[in-house]
Amino acid sequence: MSKKVLVISASPRKKGNSDLLCDEFIKGAVTAGNEVEKVFLSDLKINYCTGCGVCNNTSRCVLTDDMKAVLDKMVAVDVIVLATPVYFYTMNAQLKTLIDRTVPRYTEIKNKEFYYIVAAADTKTANMEKTIEGLRGFTLDCLDGTVEKGIIYGVGAWQKGEIRETAAFKQAYEMGTGV
């Protein structure tokens, strides 16, 4: 059965290592017959949450930027892929900002399948667990009915494009075919 898949690339650079893993995942998911859309966060204007609390009563954010459109997409799909480069053992600011801004509608982001893609120069997968725990805190602890379906650890890639030479590159495609 075909699924609607949203891939959120938090890489600050197009064709950076985590972004390349997104593209391979997408190729696999499309090959498997799924409808896939990619959102490249650095192309969007998403402001930081100001903590004003208005959304707690209105389910609407007072900030005017691109976040409303991303939230609409997150609510509408079956599968969400969260991809981030790992900076100092955690997700980057772009992805954290997006997560913080889901508050107006996070209760509507339910019954989703989640995949995580992380890329880092570090060669130890175990060192990526802090990042994964941060993602799980959002997806598994805050959202209802979510299921973690897979993790791609793109480790050992420092320079742009080096991820192509790792096992994670092939794994991204293969995991995409299993959506």
C-alpha cells in the first residue's frame, strides 16, 4: 500500500551528508511506490518559538513564517523522516527549532511512522545515541500512536559528500524501499 512520506532535511547545506542520505531514502521510497515530499529547512523561514503561549489556547502560532505549511504537511502524511547532521552530539538548531514550533498542532501529529537519519564525522554509532534520544523525546514521548521504524547512522563522514562511501548510503536506499 502506498504511503505519503515527508522527509525533513535539516542540513544547512544542500547535498551535505545528511541531505544525501535523505535523497537516497527518497529514491528507495519512490521505487517502492510511495508518494514522497522533501522539505529542506534551510530554504524556509522558520522563526524561533517565543514561548508566548497563545497557541496553547488557539492551536495557532502568532508568528508569520513558513512553519504553518510544514505543520500541515506533518499532519497529513503517514511517514515522517527527520534528518539532521550531528553537532556536538545533538541535532542541529534547524531541526530543534522545527520541533519547538510544532506545539500549536503537535497533538494532531499522531499515528505516524518515524525514521531518523543522522550524519556525523564521528565514527562511533554509540556517540549518536544522544541525538537519537532527543528525537525520540519528541516523536515517541510527545506524539500519540507513533512508531519508530528505522535509524540510519551516517557516521565517519566529515567532508561534504563523503557519506557516499559509507554503508549508510546503501542502507538509506534500502530502508526507503521498506516504507
